[in-house]
Amino acid sequence: MRRLLPLALAATAVLPATAAAQDPAAAPAPAATPAPAATPAPAATPAPAAEAKLDIATEKVGKTGTVLTGDRWRVRGSLQPYVDGQTVTVRFYRGGRKIGARTVKAQRSSTGKSGGFLVGFTTRGSGDVTVRASHRATAQLGTAIAPARTVKVLPRSVRGGSTGSAVRALQRALARHGYVIGQLGVFDARTSRAVLAFRKNLGMARTTQANEDVMRRLARGEGAFPVRFKNHGRHVEADISKQVMALIGAGGKVERIYHVSSGAPSTPTILGTFRVYRRDIGRLPNGMLHSAFFRGGYAIHGYPSVPTYNASHGCLRVPNADALSIRNWTRLGTIVDTYR
């Protein structure tokens, strides 16, 4: 009995250990859920390009915007607002064909509000030149196109009998004042007379040469006929001292200017204000062609000889080629003013 008791106690001591060995292992703690990644902040939206404004002006072209072939003139421009590094391209065209171009950087102005630029240009050949300028859009500044500018370019001189663009430029400059030109692009007899009338009107030597002095004066806008009687409506004025006659339209606008020869010193043209009372077609026995009489035997008429000085018998002589056109322009009652 005493020997069994220790064995029973030993068995009892082993039982808990065996039971403990048969218990399942404890489940591991669940892993922590990772925090969601932070959403990156959206990239900043770039500021939109600023609206741009571009303007240009021509310089050294006189009040009439006209230069002679070989003259150097300039284009000055402004780009607003000022942004560093911006460029402008200036292009030059004649008759739709590009004849020059230059890209320049706009320089900060004294106020800092705009960028300025200056481009020089020397024109070869005659004929109008159109100037265009543009700024191509960048990230900072939008597209801008300046209003176009036009510069008239006249030849330095034109020889009688020549043809081409130089003659056309001369003729258009004369015609703007009302001088009667001939066939466009041909320095013919009528264009020669227009040059002569221009020179007479300005007190220059009475020749038909379209030299540099003539061209420079045309470029400056000189040569307009000074109407003395604007209140006479549609009328004729003859300046005896200059040996020039003009047909004046309504409102005092000069329509045509002609070279004439008035009365010689021994047979001077009558001075004053008169009215056309008779208009003839054809040639009279004394050689007068297509006459418009304004007082007695005094008339405006064609004649074979029309020198640069006063040589008639008192009438206003015009070249035969111009006589019919002048006669047809007048009407019965048209005022004729003759003065010195």
C-alpha cells in the first residue's frame, strides 16, 4: 500500500503536463494593416500666357511716308507687357513678295511696362513696301500681330522714254497732286509735260527732267496747286506767273494740272474772273483747236507750239493732245480765273 501511493502521486503529477501538451498552440496576433499611402499634392497649374499687344511705326520717312531708293529708314515697335526674352519678327514685302526680315529681342522700356525694338531698312528698287511685325506665342506671352504699315519708295531719278516700275512710281506721285500723266509705266510725252508742270508750279527750271531734286520734292509731298478761289465751285484757274493751269472740282479739289503758255508780253492774257460762253470742236483757221472761249477772242485752246514761257496772242495755249479733254471738262458758264 505504501509503495502504490508514490506511483499514484507521480501519475497525478504527469497528467497536467500531458494535458498541457495536448492543447493547441495559441494563434498569432493579426498583422497591423498598413496606413494608406499619402496622395501626392496635384502639380501647380502654370499661369496662362499674358495677352500681348504689338504696335509699330515707321521713322525717317517724312510726313508723307515716302523715301527714295537707297534711303535708310526705320521701324520702331513696342510689345506689351514686357516679359524678358521675348522676340519680334519684322518682315518687309513688295507686291506680296518678301524682300527682307529680321528677328529682334524686345528691350525693357524705362517704365518696365513694355519692350521696345528698332529695325533699320534700306530699300532697293521703287514701289510701295509693306511692313509687318509679329510675336509668336511663348509660355509667358501670347501671339501678337501689329497693324501693317506702308512706305512709298520713289526712284532717285527717271529718264525720259524709260519704262517700268520706276516710271509708275513717278507717275503715281505726280497724279496724287492732279498732274496729268500718260500711259502707266511709260515715260511718254504726256508724263514729260506733267513733270514740266510740276517744275513750273514749284519755280524750278522749266525742263522735263525727273531728277533727284524732283523726286525728293515729290517724296516730301510738294507740288500741290494752291487754289486761290475755292468758293468758285467747279472752275478753271490759270497762274500766269507760273504758266500753269488747273481744273478745280467741287469743294476746291484740284482735278487736273496742265502746262500752258499764256500771252506774250506784247499780247498779254487778260486777268480777272470770266465765264465760258462758247465751246468749239475742231480746228479754227488760225490753228486754235477745241477752244473754250471765256472773253471775246480769249480762249483755252490746243496749239502745236506750247513753249515753256508766255508766247501766245493772249489765249491760254495747251498741247493739242490735251485740248479736247479740257474743252469737254468745261461747260457753258464755267468760271475761268486768270491771275499772277
